Amino acid sequence: MRVWRAMGVLGVTAGLLLSGLTGTASAAQTPADQQKCAPSATTPLRQFRASWISTVVNIDWPSKTGLSAAQQQAELIGWLDDAVRQHHNAVILQVRPTADAFWPSKVEPWSQYLTGTQGGDPGYDPLAFVVAEAHKRNLELHAWFNPYRLSMGTDINALIPTHPARLHPDWVVTYGGKLYYNPGIPAARKLVEDAIMDAVSRYDIDGVHFDDYFYPYPVAGQTFDDAATFAQYADGYTDLQAWRRHNIDLLIHELTEKMHAIKPWIKFGISPFAVWRNKATDPEGTDTTAGVQTYDDLAADTRKWVREEWIDYIVPQVYWAGGFAPADYNKIVPWWADQVRGTHVHLYIGEATYKVGTSTQSPDWSDPQELSDHLAFDSAIPEVKGNIYFSAKDVRADRLGATTLLNNTWYTKPALIPAMPALDSRPPLPAHAVHASRTANGVQLKWSRTSNDTTSYAIYRRDLLGTDHCPDNDARNLIATIRATGPTQSYTDPTGTPGKPYLYTVTALDRLANQSLAIPTVSLR
């Protein structure tokens, strides 16, 4: 039965329900109603939720080298299905761990972590596969690149002869038991950008993601040997550390310009070590005594990238417990909230799932409640728009039951991706001709697509005869999000009580999660 017919039957009840669909409280609501309609902290409508799927040395995927294409694909689907079960809405997959590629790159060789041999063709295109499978499940796919790390060993001859580093050994620095491209050499920086842009231009990825590796973490007693490069490419700088920060700034700024020039919707996110500077080093830093500071030790001025709005989201790796004195989660997160406030940059928090039940750093990691406590803390800070967990295998391990506890407390409902109006704020046109009917399998909704820029739909459900007249400003009524598949669409709700009347609403969303007006329909039979 279509909604306009149902309104005549149910009159005021349905009318009151529909008054909330625009997201504003009804004028008929009492103060008690308005209090009841306050958004729930545990079921936010929009929240970024993801895990990192790490491929370097086969941490998460593939589980080992040399698996068949079918085995690799089955494992990858398993990670995506984990995300769906947990009401995550994105995955962060490492696709360039060591100056190599998980796609047939025009710049760099196939990764050794696929077949066991660098340059070995796995028999399919992993990046194309994961983009398609993620989108089928309505998950965003953020491709994770490590910019400068070349090898987890020091033998340059272990790289295949056609590797760019073999052709340009003068670009390579050995440090801390690994090989790196020298960030101070403009041609090396261009190669890194070209490798990333090859994936950006050819694949329908939703985001480009960096972790915390820029200049390498300090190793006691060793020097990153770039003195000759500094002399050659100083570009007016007289201070080595300032010049190094300039080199990384160029990488970040040039990449964001190149990416957004060809795909304005693509998101650029960085997940740095969470301490920019300690307060003892800089009064504007965090109240921490961390042994590493990104500004000083990694040549990464992460705060500048936020202030300049060169990135779209930042995910500080706040890999410490609340109350841990040297680096307190409850002090670091508010500091980052202060940094993003007033900018368009989203703040998501990186969570150390790998420490649960394993770390002796502080006793809190033996408490299954610790991660849930982090989300409770974050829920009171409006600037925190989501969390990402390291890494996927640790999320799956569910040590101490911490993942289950977190999911049962905070992820009981789906959530929309937070919108990024700085990239695009125009919602798609609403769905057309939404219709509900009872079937043997539940209530089937059908509708038609109106906008070509619609990429997904959100489906909400209320008890038509209930007392919920609240706007959809949280996810209490959100039952599903699904990918747009064509001009016509359907969804079957298997969870409704047979014979119970429901008010369903469907909204269209574009690839930046801008949401259309809600179009309602009623199921009466």
C-alpha cells in the first residue's frame, strides 16, 4: 500500500511520524518528547568505522604467500564480511607496502606478499577485486600506501632488476635494517606520486590512506644519510630538519592537488603517530612524554596538514590506554579535537586492538572494557567522527571478548559515513515510487533511482502505531544501507513482525554520503 493511501487510513498517527522525516522536531512535540528524541550516543547516525587490513609481511592478508587466486579472494571476502557483520562501513587495505603493488601497476612490480616472489603475477587484479567486492557490500575502500619504504631488508639486489630502485640506486638510503627512497630527491618523490596516482586514476577507490611512516623512526646510533642530498637540493633551507619537513609537506600538498584535480570526491587521509610534539618540547604540544614526536623525529608536521587542509581526514594512532601517564588517551584525543576544530578535516581515532590481552604497557590492556571506554570518551567530543582498529586479525581474534563487548555496546546499528561538505555538499535527488508489500520472506521495498549520482540507499523503519515521532537524527530506526545497483532497486526486511504495520523511509546517498530527502511508504499487511 502506498503512503498516500495509508495516510487517509491512519491519519494523525502517520502524519506525526512523517513530520520527523526532515530531521527537525515536530512543533507538536512536548519538552519530554524532545528529550526522548535527543540523538543517542550509542547509535549515531554518522560514524566512520573500519579496520586496517595490513599486507606487509602478510600480517593480515594474504595469510601467507603463494595462495591461489581463489584462496586469496576467499580470505579477502572473509575480511569484508567481518566488516559487514560488525556494522563497519569502510575497510583500509594496504596496497603498496614496500614500493610494490597489489595491482598491475604501470610504475612498480607486483608485491612479493602475494606470490612470494616480487614481480610474480597472482593471476588476478586484487585491487579491482576488492573495490568491487567492498562496494557490493556498501563498504568504502580506502587504499593504503606506504610512500618511502622500499624493502624490509637491506639487499637492493633482492629487488627485481627492473625495479625503479635498481635503476636509480642513488635514490636509496639504507637505515635501520631496511631500504627507503630518499624523500629529499625530487625525482624519487615524483615516482612515489606517480605510483599512487596510477591507482587513483585507474580504480574506483574511495580514499587514499597513509600511515605513520615518512622519514623512518629513529634508530639509536644510526644516521639517515641524506647530507649530500641536502647540499644538492636545499632549496634555500639551512636547517636539515626543517628541510626534511618541507620535503614531506611537498609530497602531501602535491598529492592532494593531483588527486582532487582528477577526482574531486576522493578522500585523502593520514594516520600518524599520535604525538605531534610533547608539551615540554613545544607549549602547543600534547601533555605527554612520548619517546617519539612526529614533527621532530619523522619530519611530519601533521598539525600543519590539518591547518592547511591538505588532507580530508586524520587518524592519530592513539595506541595508549586512558590514564596512561606518558601518553594518556584522554588527553591526546581532546588535543586533536582542538586541532581539527574550525577546519574541514575529519578526526577519526586509531585504536590499538592489537594490545588487548597482550600488552603489559599498562594494566588497562587486560581489561576487556578498555576499547569500549575509548568510544564512550570519544562520544562526548563532537569532533571525533569515527574509529579505526589495528589490525583486522586482532579485531577478529576478539581477545578477552573486547571486540564483542565494543560491538554490542556501540555498533548495534549501521551508520552512515560522515559527509564531507568541503568536497561536495549537494545531495542526490530522492528515490521515486517507493512501495512496500508483504512477502513470505518479510516486507519487500521497491523504488526507482532518480539521480545518476546515487551510489547507495539508507532504509529506516518505525512501528507505525508506536510513539516514536522523532526525526532520524540517530540510527535507532536505521535498519540497512545498501549499494545502488541500477534504475530500480529492492530490499527485503526479514526482521519485521508479521502483520505489524510499519512506516519505512528510503533515502538516497551519493558517494560522499550526502543524503536526500526521505521518501516514505507504509506496510499494512
